[in-house]
Amino acid sequence: MSYFDRYKMFCKELNFKELRSIKKDFEHGYFIVQGELNRRDVLLKIIPATDTKRAEYFFKESLIDKILNKHNDNIELPLIIKTNVITYGHNNVFCWIIRRYYKGRSLARYVEGRPLRSADLLRPIYLHKTKYVTDKIVSNLRSIQSLETDLRKLATRKQMLKRRYPENIDQKALKIISKDTGVNLSSQVDLFTKNKKDYFAKQNITASIGDLTPANVILKDDGQLLFSDFELFSFDNYTIDPTYLWLFLSRYPNWQNYLISKTIKNKQDKLFFQLSLIRILFKLYRAPFDSDPNKTKEDENDYFKTHKWIKYLVVAGDSFEAIMKVK
């Protein structure tokens, strides 16, 4: 039986009514569709059961949603505004997750196959709303950072909350990056190693979304802002999320500057911002280039000479002020 037939059978058994197709890959068994389930507007994501890594992400997202909902049940705590998971499930053919569907738009488009060359392009309708949108992002981020960090109280395993970025400098990665960029990165390594203990101190660890890109920020038609996609959720340094978002705003200096003014307040914040930038870029420094399906060797040379992400990495070991001066 083909994935097409299995998909049709699955929808019938679930009593799901498809209204709009976002992605349908009948050859490999991947689907993203918007529709109705029990009179509710929902977003259905389906993957083949053989994609075990992605299936783990689906399970993790459903688990994190329960943790966040428990937090939100306490009216004395700041409300986390997010997409809600309705159900998660799997069988021997598919794994699926169903979220509530919200009428509105993401801050940036997500284009399949080239995520980092689309998620950093803000929709034109939001370009004049820098302060309005950023204030709401920061407010919601602070609500998430108020989440309990004791895993025993959260009744979850540490392995499920593995950090997205390594806690140590990968020497193999260091050699590759140094070769690619032609830059001596010893100052970046020394800065991170010297301050690592304070950076990962218990009092500096908070809940982290792990993938706070403009494409995962949704502005509903009623003006409410919410976060989507908690597959990479973990507990990490409090600057990791704003630093990651700041990177994705590199085309918009006014957005970057306003975000910094709302999240980086003192000398420690500035230092931790540097360390977060180093950690992120040591893993993702090539990501914008590698996500371009039409890249050439000439494009690669140009990327390593001109792209802001590379420029940020070059000066990340110097000072916070040096990073802010990159153009």
C-alpha cells in the first residue's frame, strides 16, 4: 500500500478533514496539512515511523507542551503564550503530532529545503513594528525563563533535554572552522574556556526554546504573539535564546539593536552574549550557506568574506562592543 493510500486511510480513521495542504510527499511519507478535527482548527504533521530522530522530536514536543501547560495552570506564574499540542501518536507506519491552528502569520516565512535563507527574511508587513513585536517576544521569553528548572519537579529525564549546542569546544570542529575561515580562533576558545564555569552556573540557567527564529514566532490576527516549535527545548544559559534570535535578525540592525537594549543590561550579560555567540556559531557557522541549494564554490568564497555570521565569529573573542560594530 502506498503512502498516499495510507494517508487517506489515516485521515478517515482519525476523522480529520483536510482544508489546506502545506506539504505532501507521497513518495517518502511526509505531510503537513491544515484542517478540522472534532470541530477544531488544527495543523497535522505526519512523518514515516522509520524517521526515528524526527519521531523523538515529536514525542519531546508533546512532553514539553505538558510541562508548559502545567506551568500555565498556576495563575501566580507568568503565562507562556504558545501553540498548543492536541495529540501525539504513532503506529508501525506513521508518527504524528497535531497542534491547534492559529489564524495569523509567522514573523518570517519558512521555506522547505532552505530554512536559514528564508527564516531571516522578515515579512514586509512587520518591518515597521520593531518595538511592538520585540517587546512581545521579550515578554514571552521571560515567561518561559520563569519555568521551574528542577527536573525532579518536572518529572522528566535529563536526556530528553539535551542542549542544542556543545558545552565544550570540539577540537575537530575548531580545526575545520579555522581552515574554512582562515581565522585563528584561539581568543574565542580562551574566552569560552575561562568563563565556562560561571556561564553554566545554576543561577544562570533557564528554560530555553532552542530554536527562537522569526519563523517560529507567530502573530495572530488579533495581535497576540505566540511561540511555536519546542522540539529543541532545553535548559541553558539565559542569553542563548536572545543571541540566537539576534543572529537571525542580522539583515535588520534596528531590530538587533532594540533586542539588545531589552535583553542585555550589564557587563555579565555582555560577556555571556559573547559566549553564546561563540557556542552557536561554532556549530552553525556554515548554516546560511549550506542551506542554499544553488551554492557554488564562488558563492562559498564570497560567504566567508562577507557574511555577517562569519564576521561576528571573527570578533566574538574580542569584545561585546566589537560585535556590535560589525556591518
